[in-house]
Amino acid sequence: MSAQPADCGAGTDPRVPAIPCTINSIGDILSGADRAQFYREVLAAERGEEIDAVLEAWWTEAVLSQVPGRDASYRNAVAGRRLVPLRAPGEAR
């Protein structure tokens, strides 16, 4: 069993600090209720795909928690404020 899935971290934004996809690294970044929930899930997970899925999901949360302004952006999105229209892949400008 590997505690570091190969795809955990592929394609990360270089503006966000790199976080290794390990139990200790993820636990160090998370705080409060998120940290407690992460440890509950990872300690209950079976080896293999199940633990890899827990690590990948919480690694994503740890990376996103480091993005400046994330909380404000999330609140704006939920409230429907300051939204940015997206084009479909291949759609002309």
C-alpha cells in the first residue's frame, strides 16, 4: 500500500504551495473540524483504493485551503455574486 497516490498533486497550480500527498502533510495543513474528520476517515479506511480516495479528497481540500481569497470566492459563488461566465471547451470567444 502506498500512502501517496501517484495522481495526487498532478497538475497543481504553481501559485499554490506544493503539499505532499501524505497523511502527515495533509493533517498539518488542515485545522479544527476538518483535521479531525480527515483523521477519522483515514484511520477507518481500508488499504488500497479506499485510503487512496480519502487521501486524494482531503489533499484537494488542503491545497484549496491555501488559495488566497478562497473563502470570499466561495461565499460570492454561493450568493451568485461576482460570477465569471465560462465557455464550453472549444467554444469561440
